[in-house]
Amino acid sequence: MDSRRNSTKAPLNRLLKTLRNYRPLILAATTCSILNKIFDLAPPVLIGLAVDVVSREQNSWLANFGYTTVPSQLGLLAFLSFLIWSAESLFEYLYGFLWRNLAQTTQHNLRVKGYGHLQKLEMDFFEGDSSGRLMAVLNDDINQLERFLDHSANQILQLIITVLIIGSSMAVIAPGIAFSAFLPIPIILWGSINFQKKLAPKYQEVRENAGDIASRLSNNIGGILTIKSFTTESWELERLSKDSNTYRNSNRKAIKLSAAFIPLIRFAILFAFLAILIIGGLQTWQDKMAIGTYSFLVFITQRLLWPLTTLGHTLDEYQRSMASTKRVLDLIDTPITISSGAKRLNPNEVYGEVDFENITFGYKDRLPILIDFNLNIPAGKTIGIVGATGSGKSTLIKLLLRLYPLKTGNIKLDGDPISSLNLKDLRRCIALVSQDVYLFHGTVLENITYGTKDVTEKKIIEAANLSEATEFIKDLPNGYKTIVGERGQKLSGGQRQRIALARAILKDAPILILDEATAAVDNETEAAIQRSLERITTNRTTIVIAHRLSTIRNADKIVVLEKGEIVEYGNHESLLNQNGSYKDLWKVQAGIKDTTKTNF
């Protein structure tokens, strides 16, 4: 079903559909809630019977069951009280355990399902959204739903059971008085429905504003170095204060509306209670009603109407949770535009020939960056790609990895369109060292072995040696067990890049992509890595994107891009002889004068 149609459905219906696998647990929790409420409503009956016993003695209602003396009748009432209180306590424990278990299970499964779905979405989605908002959905919104299932779901259910049981009992015992007690209920229901309608959009706004705050905090914490270096702390604090104030104001509007609900309910309850008190009292005074029945009605009216004062809070929790549920399920229902192909790949059987055929591609809401692009990369060869910023170099890599949907043209691996290949298998065949190196919070060893299973210590050390990382790893406080910090912030840029290179080498994929892999290392380390590349690139297809031409000087072929088109193609020597853009750039980097044409 189209996600847009799904998003228009009531959040509760969507949630119940999502929880269909937990119907036995929901049924058990519901049953225990109902039984608990039945036993919880029994004490007013016992009070009415007790009053009946002491006022009518041997003529009481219990005397009809053979208990003719007052002591025997009170003894029976004491025994029934013990049974009822025990059963009420038992089912209160059971419904608490079951509802909370359902809440925790739902929280866990929605978070895992949401994150699992998130990982399958294309890069366009992440570029159009903020990490802070997504974190708020997967954390705060799911926790809000958990709180509803933990408490409010049971409260709503027991409130319904209370109205049904007490209402039917009063209608049988004293239909005239029951009518008076029920008079305010339509007012309460009308108020509840109207408050619910008005609260829903307000809490949706609250959740959106909460996501904005999470986004702001995530961005600022990630960019704390930039904030400090540009001394914009006060400005960022002001921006956060503004976002927080917007959140506070949206919450204030919702609270103002929800807080007005309880006083309305209290007045409705007051009129119902007065009707029972006066009409029932007069009928009892006139001997038209037994004292025990009157006592029962007075107490049971409180049990019927007073819980309705919590309806405002319960509806408040309900609307908050439904706003959160909508955001969570909207994320889960976001369509996946890049689907996996059916053909499986064995990395050991991939040669690595890549063909870009008639590719025209542009990012969302932007002009095409590649126009009718064609390129053949032979298996086992090293191809260097250079060009000005924005010429499409990194875009080629992203398309090969299927990070973006391709609408025009085709990309083939060993003659097979990559859209027909199993997506995970395709990406297992490609080892990428991107220009934006990302290290996870953990040890050096965990980052080198990330994504590679069952690897030996010998291979890890060999990968570190090839990436020229061994020396600096030995100098770290705990060697391979040193914590690198979030995003590898405890390491220098060059150290991070060498660990990322070691990670790619250890993957041992048939296609190796180096996207500015030596940009953050010094000249000496670059020269060492360059020597290692001769061994790394043996028997594998290698695509090297570089601004430093020394990195690709020995490539089999070099592609020069301008505005998404190939303007020069050949090896280093042949490109120098063409007197074009490549030669101009080489002169600049080699320090040769008279270079005015192109600056990459």
C-alpha cells in the first residue's frame, strides 16, 4: 500500500496492525485488566450488604442463603472480602506485568524495525532529513509510546469496563436514579471527543518541535570544534534557546487546553452525585428503597464518575503517544526506492570489470551532474579519476554502490546490471575509503576489523602494515586496544585515514575505491602508502579519486572530468603530451611556472 495512504489512517489502527503478532499477549493483558476491575468494583457491593445486614438483621438479603444470624452473615462477608481483595491483587500484578511486558516488547521491536528500515533508505532521504530528528523518532517518540502502553492503555480499558458494569448494575437496581447519574456522561463524552480533536494537531506540533531541538543539539555537538573556533557559542545558545522556547510554547498551548478538561468533568460529576444523594436519600427516607441499596448507590456513583476525572490526563497521554506513533510508523512506512536484485554474487568469483553506460544523473532538485556518461573500467586495472570539485567524481562511486537510484543509463559489473545483483553482495565486492573518513567509537582493532568476520591476527597486522598504520598504532597508549573516540576524534586526520585504509584492505574485495585516501597524510606517509598500493591493487580493480596527481601517476588509465563529462583519457605520460587540463594541473602541483588554465 502507498505510504501516503497509510499515513492518513488513524495512528491507533496502524499501531494495532503493527502489533498483530502480539495478539495473545494483548488478549491476556486485557483479560487481566477486566478481571481486576470487576473485583475492584466489588467493595461497594460488600458495603451495601453489610449495611443491609446490620439494619435488617435476619431479614437481610444474605439471609436468603441460609445465614440467618448477624455474626454468620458478617463472617461470610469477611470471607468474601478476603477472596475479592486477593483476586484483585493477583490480577493487578498480572495486568501490570503483561502490559509492561507488551510495552517493552513493542518499544524494542519498533526501534529495531525502524532502524533496520532506516538503513535501507537511499542517501537522498538522509540528505533531506536531520540526524537529530531521526534520533528523536527512534528514541523519544518510541519511549512516549512505551509509556502509553505501560499505563494509559490499561486506564482506558478499565474506565470503559467501569462504565459498563456500574451502569448496567444501577440500571437494574434503580433505573430512575441511574438515569440521573448518566445525565452528565454525554457531556463528558462530548467534551472528551472535542478535546481529543483539538489536542491531536497540537501534540503533533509538539513532537515536531522536539525533533527540531534534537536536530539542533546533534548538529552543535558534532560541530563543537567549529563553534569554538569561530567563537559562536553565544549565537548557538541563542538559537537553541529560540528552538526550546518554540517547543515550550507549543507545549503550553496543549497544556492550556488539556488542563481545562478536568474542571469540566468535576462539575458534571458533582451534579450526578447530588442527584443520587438527594433522590436516593428521599426514596430511602420514604421506605421506597432499602438502606443497603442506597449505601451501594452512593459509593458506586463515586466509583463510576470519579475515575472520569483522570480521562483528561489519559487522553493527554493518548494524544501524545499517537503523535509519536504516527512519526514512528511514517518512518517505517517510508518507501525504499533502491531494491535488491535477485542474483547472488561470490566476491571470490568477481573479476571486477565495471561499465558506466549512458548515465545521466542529478541529485534531487538539482541540475544533472553527469550527462550521457560512458566509461569502461577493465577488470584488475587501476583507474585514476581527477577533475574540479563538482565534476562528478564521487558521484560515480555513489552510483556504483547504489546509494542513489539510477533513472537513466546502466551500470554493469562483469556484464550484469548492478540493479539485478543482490545489493549486499554487490557492496561486499567493493571496499571504499572515502574522503570523509568515519571511525566508530571503539578500539583501533574494532575499527580495522569493522565489517570483516573471522579474521586472523596475521591478516590484521598485514593490513596495518600495508596502510602504513603499524608505527603510530604501536605508539598509542594501548596499541590496538586504544579507544579512538567518537568519529575517531582522538586521532589525527592522517591516522584516521590510515585506519580506514587498513579496514578496506582487510575486506579484500575485488574492487577497491580510494576517494582522496591520501588527502590527510603527510608527503612521507603518502609515498609509503603509494608503495603499498602497488601490492594492494594487484589482481583487483582499483578506482582512485585524487587531487594529488602523484597518487595516480602510475595508474593504468586516468580520466579527467569536467562538468560530468570525460574531457581527457589516457595514462600519465600520454595526458602530459595532450597539453590539456591534466598537464596544467600537473605543472601547478610540480611547481612549474606558466600555469593558468585549470585549477582543480
